[in-house]
Amino acid sequence: DVADGGPALDRLITLSVRRVYEALKAILRDLLPPGAEEDQVRALAYAVNAQIHMLHVGRAFHQRLEPQLSDRTEADLDRIAQEIHTVVMSSIRGAST
């Protein structure tokens, strides 16, 4: 139901995802230079959200893409989270110039 955009997805967004997404946008606004366009904040938040979504929800996809990753450890997840952080911070630094 979630993948099809049904009522379960609406509940998930209402109960948790929207709150986290709005908090993420607030963090990004603080990190971006003053006067950053709302479209830029939204695009960065969307990109981060998509990466996190694929990390967790796309597990079956990734296990088929890279079978050796099917037994991910906490260290693996920490490394992936660090890569997401690196990409986001690079985007923010690029927006600051």
C-alpha cells in the first residue's frame, strides 16, 4: 500500500515523515548561506530524503544489485551515512560560493 501511494503512505507521511522532512529543511536552512532560495532548501532536503529512503526501503533492490551487501553491519551503515553526509555537505559548500 505504501509503494502504491495508498492510504498507508498518507498515514506514514502524516505520522512521521513530514515532521522529519521539515526538521531536515530547518537544519539545511541553518547550514546554507543567508538568503538561500526555498527551492534550493527543498531540493537538498528532497535529495537527502531520497538517499535515506533508498538506504532503508530499497534494501531488497540493493541486495539484488550488490548481493555481498545483504549482510550489512552497523559499520557498513555508518559508512553509507558518512557518504550521504559528504554529498550533502559538498552541495551546501557549493551553494555557498
